[in-house]
Amino acid sequence: MINFEEELKKFHPSLEIEDVEDAIYNQDLTDMADVLVGMVRKVKEEE
């Protein structure tokens, strides 16, 4: 049977994944809420 506690002790996260995580969190990504707010502002400016 697998001893999960022992397996977790052996686990080391991949450096590549940590690098990707940092890159994602450090970017200013536009989400759907930002897109919708921009569209509403544009429509209001055109009125």
C-alpha cells in the first residue's frame, strides 16, 4: 500500500512550475470584468 505521508516528504515542486507561477502573478492580465468596464465606458463616452 502507498504511504502518502512518505511520498509527500519526497515531493519537490518543479522549478519550471514555480517560474511560470511567478510570471503569471506578476503580469497585469485583463479579465472579463475589465473588458466589460471598458465597453461600458466607451458606450457612455459616445452618448
